Amino acid sequence: MFQVGGVGPMFGQVGFFHKFAGKDFEDKRPRDRYVGEAKRLLAVLDGRLRGREWTMGEAFTIADIAIFPWVRNLVGFYGAGEL
């Protein structure tokens, strides 16, 4: 649910505004809202992974499979790693 309700939608919006539409809009508030939420979600994920190898503990699960591509694409495809 963390990925479906948070990571996917928020990282997708950050990517859209950063890569495709960020320079076209004068009002940066929508982009900044998604960037702020993406940072919050990354902090949650960082806390969850602290002291663990995988999101849910010691085992590699579907949660890791669902979250990893979004994190990778935030930096790689969208180029938003510096936000």
C-alpha cells in the first residue's frame, strides 16, 4: 500500500513536473508540493531500511519489487535525484 498510495503517485508527479513540465509553469507550487511529499516518502523508506536488508525485514518481498523501480527512475529516468 505504501507504494500504491504514496511512492508511485508522488514520484510519478515529481517526474512529470521535473522532466516534462517544470520549466513551462511559472507557478512552482504544484511541483514543490510533490517534491516535498517525495522527500517525506524517501525519509520513511530510509527509516524502514535502517538496520534491515529489505523493506519488510530479512526477506526480499513484493514490496521491494514494487518500490525499487520508482526510486531508480526518480534518479535515472526523471533525473530528479538532486531535488
